Amino acid sequence: MKTYIGVDLGGTLVRVAKVSASGEILYESKSDSLAQKGPEIVLDNIIKMIKNIPDYKECVGVGLGIPGPVDTVKGIITLATNLKDFTNFPVAKYLEDALGLRVFLDNDANVAGLAEATLGAGKDLPSVYYITQSTGIGGAFVVDGRVISGRTGYAGEVANIVVCESSEKINHLNLGAVENEASGTALVRRAKELVDPEISDAREIFELAREGNEKALFLVDDMARKFALMMANVAHVVDPHIFVLGGGITKAHDMYLDLVREYFKGYVHKGMRGIKIELAQLKEPGIIGAAMLPLSYGL
Amino acid sequence: MKTYIGVDLGGTLVRVAKVSASGEILYESKSDSLAQKGPEIVLDNIIKMIKNIPDYKECVGVGLGIPGPVDTVKGIITLATNLKDFTNFPVAKYLEDALGLRVFLDNDANVAGLAEATLGAGKDLPSVYYITQSTGIGGAFVVDGRVISGRTGYAGEVANIVVCESSEKINHLNLGAVENEASGTALVRRAKELVDPEISDAREIFELAREGNEKALFLVDDMARKFALMMANVAHVVDPHIFVLGGGITKAHDMYLDLVREYFKGYVHKGMRGIKIELAQLKEPGIIGAAMLPLSYGL
């Protein structure tokens, strides 16, 4: 069976793995990502880690998952916020020259979506829209096993979709953007105002809701409704076969998932109510999805 | 050069054409579509029209553009509102059996988008989001020369995307859906309330705006802003290389297009401001796009 190298590069850690075409992790290592030391030092460290994989040259290709939008054709990061001086650095070319292997990159939500589409909840379905909901919100659109990353890698940046009228400017996102209304961060912000200023974690709010706290129940309901409206907007654009939901908030799916499904049905045409909404299945979508990138390009 | 047969089937008329791979119409005929007589009579009429095309058997395949969402895999219309008893009728199979040619169908916005992506304003670009704005609003997403029509043909049904909070239930669409806020029909409805109850056509409102009428200017500005917000929502889902705008409203592009472009830039991330927004170029996108369907499937 063919094997691939996956690299999950974050602001803190970098993980490197050898993965089989069926998604089995055959070898894995991790290290400090050295993210503030500049691209040469970060990539030289990754090259060393890859060269430590036994028989790494027998792998078919390398895939990298990276925080931020990526120009997949040029193999560059178009906006690196957590990786110093990476914006527009020729990441794919630098690694290819050093390793003699084809290298592909895409952003971390896209590779997680690719993993779920290829091996997880979206397996065998022609089109999958993956959405991760934790401190932030991100997405990925996968058609026939290939990420649609768009003109400059902004496909799936669903965080900025507007779901309500709001006059409160919170950050660089649109007024009423879903990430400021229905992310974990937004839930905590709203709960501090409405329930208890001491709340610091979304889990506490779900716990209060489970205990029947009216205000917490309202906040969870309102989050589910706004998240579902964002999903409905996505569905009217691409009509995916399934939405796969990942990220930390899905840990509270008992309080939340059925609400999202109900609100979604109310926001779409009758013929779209059969779109599946399921939880992500894979434990390691980041590293496995990165390894699936070369496969998705036909390698 | 290969030739294709395109069929543009509407509630009133049906048009049949033989089209070259470069988009030249080589032969054309039209007739009453007989839309209320049921699928056999409608399709038998189309079969007769196709058989009247000289050397029709030398064409590579047939494409149909149809109002309403289409299941392109099964070759059926999933929701026919203007064509009596067409919902779930095996359109593609019926025509294939009679003609001995491969038959593909898709909805009219999708085939118009395909034409613009293949031969019009989106030519040579990897991904195109086409949006038509006239009495209603429709869209189509074309990637690498192929329409992404979705699970049951609802991709591109952008009319139902929510762009504002509204408590006015107008039709089956969502409260605040863009079609009820920024279509030609919506513009007339709002102008009747705000400007003059005698207004009956969007052209009159643009004319008043050109003359400096403050209320008409406000309505045009508000329509452009809401349309641009819908486009921004689309862009965050798929990040297309270009938006191609068609439909009757674009005839007033002098009053309108630059406003849409400016509002769009304000609603997207900086890296997305380079997404092109251009007018459709083809005079006959419906019939040419229908003929391009077989080509888009590799024929």
C-alpha cells in the first residue's frame, strides 16, 4: 500500500507522521514548531524530522497542514498570523528541493475536512462541507476527494459569514459574523455578560444549561440557531451531501446537535432537508488529512 | 469541430440549437413548450425538433437547461414548478431512448453559468460563481469547466441566503432572504411603498435614481449593499476567481455595479478583495450553456 508523509504545523508544535493510504499512522514524531524563528529554521527542522522517518524516500509525497489561508497552486501561505515571516515564503518549493518529494500544502481546516471526507464521516459521499467550531469557526469544502480551496485559499473561511444585524465591532470580522456570535469564544463572551462574569470556559455554560439554567439554555439555543443559519447559507451556495461538524464545541453535542439540525431544516428549501449533519469521526484529522493531500492530487 | 445540441426549456417557449464547441450557434428552432401538457408531450415535441436538425446524429450529445433544481446524476427534475408533472420524471432516459444520444440536464442558472465560465466572462479561470439578478436571483458554481450542482441540485439557490433581519413573511423564502430584498421584484415592491405606488418596473426606479431622486437612490444603494453581502457570504464559502453577474438588473450597471464592488470589498477579508466582479458577456447563455453540458462531462 502507498504511504504518505503528513505534517501538522502549528504555532506551538509540529507533528510529522508516515500514514498509509487507508489512514493508519505508521510512524509519528513531534517537536516545538519554532514558529517565531522564521521559515528556514522551521522548515529545516521539519526536513530533519522527515529524514528521520525510516525509508522516507519510499513515501509518495508530503502534505502540510498550516494555520491560515494557502495558495495551493503556488504552495505558499497567503496570510500567516502564527508563523513569523511565512507570508508568501515558497514553502512547497523549499521542502521539495530538500527532500526530492512532491509537497502540497493547505490550511488546517481544509486538511481536517479532507480527512473526514476521505476516511471519516463523509467517506464515499461526493461532496462534504466540514465545519469546525471551537474557539473560532473554520470550514472546508471537499468535492470528489479534493479540497476546493478557492482563488487564494479563502474557501471555507465561513467565520466571516453574517448571521445577524449587530452594531458591536468586536474584531476584524464583519458585524454579526458567525464567529463572533456562535463560536466558543462568543459563547463565553455572551455568558460573562448575561449569566456570570466569572465564566471562563464554554464547558461551564453547557453544564449550566444541562442543569436547567434558563439564561444558559437561551445562549446555547441562540448559538445553535445562528450556527444553523450559517450552515443554511453555505448549503444554498453548494448543496453538500453532508455537513461534518468538528471542533471542541461538538463535545457538547448532547445539548446542541439536534437543535442545529432542527434550525437548519427551518432555514432551507424542503428538498435540502435531507442533507446529513454528522459529527466528525477521526481522532487525528489534522495529521491524517495532511498526509491525504498528495493522494487528493492523484499521487 | 465537435457539435452539441442545446435545449432551453422554459414555461412558455422551448428552443433547440446545434452549437459548436466554440459556442457558435449553427442551427436553431423554437416552439411553444407545451409546458402544461405533461412530460411525454413536451419531450416528444423536443425529440421532433431535434430530429429536424440536419445530421443531428453526428452531434456528440444533448444538454437541457430547465427551470428548477435538477438531480444531474439521475437526470431528473427534483422540483418542477413551471413544467406540469415533471417532478421526478426520467427526462434524460426518455430522450436518450428516443435519440440514441447521451443527454444531460441542469437548471437554467447553472447552464447560463456554465456558458459564461466556458466561453464568456469567466473563460480560462478555474472557478466561477455566476449570479443572475432579475425578477428573481439564481446562481451557479463552475469549477474547472464543470457545474457543481450539489446533492439534489440546490447549489446556486442563493436567493434564499439571509442578508438582513426582517419580520415580514413574503413567500416561501427565509425572512430577510436576498431575493426578497435585492431582486427586481423586491426593488419594485419597496419602491411602491417608499416612492410611488404607481411604479411597476425596476427600470423606472433606476431612471428616478439617475435623475437624483433621493428615495430611489437610497433603494438602489440598499439593494447593492444587500446583494454584495450575499456575494460576500458566497465568497467565504468557495472563494471563486470571479463573480459573473447576469440578468435584467445588470442593464442598469451604470447605477449599480460600482456600488456592488465597493460594498463587497467592505464585507470580505483583505486577501479576497481581488476577486473579480464582472458582467456576463454572452447574448445567449441559456442555449449555449445547455449545449456545453455534454462537453463539461468530457464528451
